[in-house]
Amino acid sequence: VRLQTQPKPQPGQPPLYSGTFDCFRKTLVGEGVRGLYRGMAAPIIGVTPMFAVCFFGFGLGKRLQQRKPDDVLTYPQLFAAGMLSGVFTTVIMAPGERIKCLLQIQAATGETKYSGSLDCAKQLYREAGIRGVYKGTVLTLMRDVPASGMYFMTYEWLKNILTPEGKSVSDLSAPRILFAGGLAGIFNWAVAIPPDVLKSRFQTAPPGKYPNGFRDVLRELIREEGVASLYKGFTAVMIRAFPANAACFLGFEVAMKFLNWIAPGL
């Protein structure tokens, strides 16, 4: 977020952060380890229901397209089911993303407007009502709907490729699940980064700066910083994408096996 939202440098001046590792170093030196986790309370509170809703949405999307429970879906159908999960998660994601972004950039600007996630939510609601808390929802949808489609489709495709001949997909080993999940995360973020940059800029902008929403953000970014600015933070996102999503899918598969074991008919 800090890389995506750093201000444009003055003529002859270097940018605030030259890249991912420079941002990491300066944050660590200036704010300590806590600075790396600024704004994490909102995502942590939302992460459990968000992933529950995410996987529920994907399961529902698959079920809506199946005539019989054992029908095998095509990859475009899996993509469509994944997109539905992105719609479901936006309701939970949008406020948490808004709060996280505001808290992560305030230290870089030197201001301390918000003392924490709850204080940030209260102030946003006081200033602009529920619309202030949900600012950037359309851009969150633009990011999560296609990215979630790619996420789940890639994961199912890789699981099929990695399943040995004559074996069931449900018997896939933990290392193969980790690999498939991690790679699915990379494909997910390859699609999600441009709208994520637009979302971060929009959600952290002063009120009224972008009256036409993402179109104004897109025009300003391309005019002032070029098309490459849509991929700001690419390295940081990709470093996170593989391990985070590998763990996510492994956790899901283990949880499903456990639930099927304790309640097979549920």
C-alpha cells in the first residue's frame, strides 16, 4: 500500500521509496517491526468470515451450474464460480481495506489522525456515514471478482495436473496442495494488481479529489506516472502471494477433510 500510494516526487527529487526492499528498510528503521503490521487489526477481524464467505461463494457458484452433484465443471464454469465468491467477499473486504490503507499511509505522511482501526472506522462514519466506510467498494469488486475467478480456476486446474494418473484429486499430498495454492495466489494477484493500485489511491485520497471515481484515478496515474504505475508494489505482492495462498488452500483442504470425517453426511 505504501508503494502504491507514495506521492509523486518533485522534479529532481527521488521517490520516497525506490522499491519494495527500500520501503521495508525505511519502515523498519523509522517505525520498528510494528510499522510493518500497521492497520492489520481490521483485516485480522475480517479474515475468518471473509474466507468462509469466499469458499462458500465458490461452492455455491459451482452448485448453481451443476445439474447433478457429481457433474464435472469446465474451467470457464469454475472461473464463473470463483467470480461469484469475489462478489460475496467484497461486503466484508471493502471496509477493512479502506481502514487498512488509511492506517498504513498515515505514518508515512507524518500525521496521526487515527489511533487505530476502531477509531478510524468511527471517524469515517462520523464524517461521511456508511458511504465513507465503504468508499472504494466498486474498485474492490473490480479487483476481487476477476481475480477470484482466476484464483479458483487456476487452483482446480493445477490440482488436476498434479494428481497422479489413477489417483483422486482428494488424495493430493500436502506439498502439492501448497504448490497449487501458492501458484493460484500468484495468478490471482497478476490479475488483481492494477485495480488494487487504483483502489488504494482512491481509498486514501482526500474527499472530493476524484469525483468520477476510478476513471479519474486511472487518468491521473497514466498521465503522470505512465502505465507501469498500475503495477506498483508488484514485487511486494508476489513475495506475499505464494506462501499466504499456499497456507490458505492447505488450511481449507485440511478443514474440509476434518469436517467430512466428523460429519460425513452433513
